[in-house]
Amino acid sequence: MSIKSVLLLSFIVLITIIVGCKKSVDGISVSGKSGPHFGAKVILLSKSGELFENNAFLPLPLNHAIMLNGAGDTLDVLIMAKPIEDDSTYVFPYGYFEVRDNDKMVRPFVFALPEDKAQMIMPREGFQEFMLNRYPIKQIIDTWFSNYKGQSNTRVQNWKETYFAEDFVKNFLKMDITNTAVDTMDVN
């Protein structure tokens, strides 16, 4: 076998390994037993129970992370999970909301579930079922973000479902993602 043949074969094997990998840095298409699912890698800033942005208010009851895109922009992500020990993790976008302050500044948040089943604290269910069955969780998030900068200095608005959150993340990452929220429920 010639050196060119060995190099070509090595290159093909390397490409096959890269294409077959389960995760990438920005977005992932996880091939599970039931098919592909959309998720994204996030970098943890604070774990559940820690202070949010060094604010003296009550500790945040969710994990706070950011997602980075190719332009270096960041997107806030709140992960409904046990405290995550790693510096980064993969999540599935689950919902979306905005925090608006008195200066009319709007800060978008993606509400996410962990990819790792061991980190889950609630079963994956459709967003409408979440709003019906776990409405107190939404109320806790609304109350917490309405007070973390002082009473009535901020408010939570525009809760949106999983499809919107996935599209928002897709547009943020500037990726072409064809999977839908219905797919993410099959991961259980």
C-alpha cells in the first residue's frame, strides 16, 4: 500500500469518526435509540442554590449557564436540574421567557432540561403539560426574577413553549436544525 493510500484511508477514517461523534461544541444532534434530538452545549456560571451574578438576593433555585455562538454573543440558560458539577453540559431547550427591568431593558432566558438523565429532577413532558402540572415552578421563577434586583424592579414576561425556544436557540447559534420539540420528548 502506498503512502498516499494510507493517508487517504487515515483521512477517511478520521472524517468517519468526526461525523459519527455524538456532540459538537455549539449544537448537537444526539442520535438516541428513538432518533435524533436537538440539544446545545452550555457553560455553567452558577449551580442551583448559589448566588446569581453575585447578587445578595436569595440563591437561584436553578442552574445558570450561558450559551455562546460563533460571534461571541451569549444567551442566558436556566437548567432545571440537580446542581451540575461540571463546567459545561448539554441541555434541551424547553421554554423561553424574558426579564424586563424598569429601564425597559429586556433579557432573554432559555429554560432548559439536562441531557443527562441522572441530573433530571422532573420527567420530560410537553411544555403545555409542564404549565398545567408544574405551574408552581413557573410561579417560583416569576417571583424570583421579579425581586432579585429589588422589589418590583423587574418582571418576567413572554413565556413561550419549546418550539419557540428551539427556534430561538437555532437562530442564536445560526444553525440549521430540522428536529422539533416533539423529538426531545422521546429521550426518556
